[in-house]
Amino acid sequence: MKCPGQDTRYWKPGAIFEVTCPECGNEVEFFKDDTTRLCKKCGHRFLNPEMDFGCASYCQYAEQCLGDLPPELLADRDDLLKDRVALEMKRYFGQDFRRIGHAANVARYAEQIVKEEKGNPAVVLCVAYLHDIGIHEAERKYNSTAARYQHKEGPPIARDILTRLGAREELTDEVCDIIGHHHHPRDEETLNFKILYDSDLIVNLEEHQKDKKTKRKKLVRIIEQNMFTDTGKRLARKALLGEDK
């Protein structure tokens, strides 16, 4: 069955349109399912500005549906995956708004840290949304949320989600590896792990502060001794200590 978005039987007026070439100003005709077109006047090839590449960010059959994906899309594909992962995380946790909120807050800090520290946004944000994905299975099987059970149950669930979304194998492997030990840093850690660890620690400390206040001196010690990245430490000091530097 052909994707409805690419089946001309479902097309509406405006599915064929003209776009001005950004190089020479010549009008170039596009069909809605064209990924790129070549300007016949100057030879410049450019992306279809009206095309929604959202499904191509996660569908494993995108190349079969759209043909050769443009380099611009291939470069962004992993980064776009995070939005689908966030939806799958929310769907998986269902009415567990506490876990959904926690994951979203970790992702919020992770997005800030990964930009400053130059990590891999695709890996970091996918693992931010999925790092606690094994917690329900840990509770169901062991009546416990202990780290060792989350580390055991989380990776298979995350792998299933990422595989269904068409994630690259290398990305999936790294995300699952981080999930499988995200509470316990190894002697030598990747930058992506460090960013996730710092983001999770900030949110855990924030949540703990709501339930039981930790003394300022202890917070300072935790931030300085346990966090890996300079950006993470700065964000933690701002969020937990009210410092702006």
C-alpha cells in the first residue's frame, strides 16, 4: 500500500506548485512529494520548502517512499527522532505523570547542556526521554525501583521503541548502553553519558528539594563533586542555589 501522503488520489489543489529558485530567481515546478528539484536555468538543486519531512525522521521505509533522501534531511534525521521518542515515552507511561514530567525536565536540561558541551543531541535527548523507561517493569517484576533493576529492564524496552521508530543501530546501541548504567558512571565515560547524568542529577535534586530541603553546603558539595560538565554545574547552581553565574 502506498503512503496516503504520496498517493496522488488523495492530493488536493495546491499539490503542484511553483517555487522561486533561491539562486537565480527562476520559477521551478514542484510536486508535493518531490524532496528536491533541479532548477533548469542555473542547475541549482534545492529542498522542497513545502514538504513535511516529519515522517521521514522516524519511518524506516522513508527511502522507499521518498526515494533518495536529501543530505540536509539525512543530517537532521537523528535530531528529529527525539520528538517521536518523547511521544512514545508519554504513551508508554500513560497516566504516570510523575515519570513523564521527570523525563521531560531531564530532557529540558539535557538540551541546554548538550548545546554548550558539544555532545550528540540525538543520543542525549533520546536517552533523556527514555532513561527511566524500565521503572514500571522493575516495579512489576521486583516490587522495587532500585537502579540495578531499572538498568536491567530499561534497555530492551528502549531498543524496541527505537527500532520501531527506525533509529540507526549505532544510535540505538549507545542510548541503550547509557540507560543500562545511567545511575552508575564507569571509570571512563562518554560525553553523552555525562550530559545525561548531570541533567538527571539536577532534576533529582530539584525533586528532593520539594520534599525535604537539603542544606546549601551539602548541595554545593554534591554539585562540585558529583557533576561532570561545567554547564551542568552552572545550571545546577542557578536552579538549586539561586546563583546566576
